[in-house]
Amino acid sequence: MFKRISLFMLTNIAVMVMVTIILQVFGIEPYLQANGINYTSLMIMCGVFGMVGSFISLSISKWSAKRMMGLHIIADNDPNYSGLVNTIHRLSKAANLPKMPEVGIYESQEVNAFATGPSKSNSLVAVSTGLLNGMSGDEVEGVLAHEVSHIANGDMVTMALVQGVINAFVMFFAHIAVMLIDNFISGDDDDGGQGLGFFARFALISLFQMIFGFLGMFVVAFFSRYREYRADSGAASLAGRDKMIGALKSLQAQYENGVFDKDTKEMNSMKITSKNGIMELLSTHPKLSDRIKALEMNAK
């Protein structure tokens, strides 16, 4: 918990410092001016805040993953995990990655694997001991191919861009909404009406950012589900369709047999989900059954 809080605080401090420097260097004027709101300045400010925050998170993704997950980085010549390293390197070469990802492992019973990193040349593939012990060699290869495909597709950068754009629009519309409320309260003429105070404005901006941020989650989740289908397809090309389907069916069987806690929000990197209706639209990963069906249909 302390690591998460410390990382959150450091990230936000870094964002604030970086944004302040950027705004000063480019001479961006304050968006609130005597004659009203400067929409151009507001949009630039929101864009800088949204993008900088998203890409700072991306740039430290490997660093934070290593520390928060307690990853043990495996050396290329480690005899205990030579098969794992060789498989990831083979898949990475097949995917034409410019540089081999770092390979990490962590102790956990969960069946989990993930890829992270700011670029194709600076990436990391990590797996849990639960995945290595709970799946066959072919199924593990299917999962690893899925993660390597994420790197080859540039999904981490793509999602950082999507999240940055959403963050910018969330901030922009939240400020506009509060400005409209402020104008309504103060009145359009010189009747001496008082607008919102600082704390009221801050509270309303935070409230609208939560509301618009929730709506933005639907857009982010849509792009995330799309990239999962792409990664599945890429994994089928790298490791073979049967291995990718086998990995998904293995996860599905373990889920149905109660291996996973069905109430847990995030059970593994493949994001098993049983949500329906509107909540399904907020899932970052499609249902396993839908992913299996998509791979089987493409095989015909």
C-alpha cells in the first residue's frame, strides 16, 4: 500500500512540475482572463496535463512494475528459466521486435502474465509462478505470444495516447461546465451577483471530472477490448492458433471450476469476465468465450 501511495504522489508531483515548465516555456496564457475564458489556452492546458500525466505513467511503467510486483528479472543464461527466456526471445524475433524484452517472474498463485514498457525497444514481459505451474507448455507459449504481440502492436503507447486524449477532454469539459454554472450564478449583467468561490469551483471541477471521466472509461475500454482481439490474432500468428485457443480454454476451464474468485475485479492478465449489459462495456477485455469464438472463426 505504501508503495502505491508513494508512486502516486511522485507521479503527480512530476506531472505538476513538467506541466508548469511546459506552460512557461511556450508562454501559454492563463485561460481565465478579464474578458472571459480563453478556450485555446484552456484546451492547451488540458491537453498538456492529460498527455503529460499519461506519458509519465507510461515512461515509468517498467520501473513501477518491477517494484510493485516484486519482479525477479531473469538473466539470459539463468538455467532455471532458460525455456521461458528462450520462448520469449524466439517469439520476439518472430514479431520483429528491435530489442528483446526483459523477462521477469514473481511469486504468486494467480495465473497471470503482462507486458509493459514505454516502447518496443524498452519492454518487459512478466509471468507469475502460478501461470508456469498451472498451464501446459503450449498454453504458456500462447499466453507469452499474446503479451509479445501487445509489444509488437505498440499497444502500451496507443493506450497512453487514448488515455491522454480522454484526460484532456475530461478536464476541458469539466472546466467549461463549471464556468457555465459560475456565469449563471453571477448573472450576465452588472447586478453585483457573486460567482462561485475558489473551493466551490474546485469541488465542482472535481465532480464533473469524475462524471466525464466515468463516461470516458467506455471509450478507453472499447479501445482496450479491440487491442485484445488484435493481440490474440497476433499470438495465433506467432505461436499457432491452437496454442492461443488452448490457453484461453484453459483459463476458461479454471474459471468455471472455481479456481478463480469470480467476484475479483482483475483475476489475471487475460481478464476473465462474466459481466453483461452495460458493465460489459466497461470491461477492458472481451469475454473469453468471445475471444475463443473470434479465433475459431478466423481459422475457417
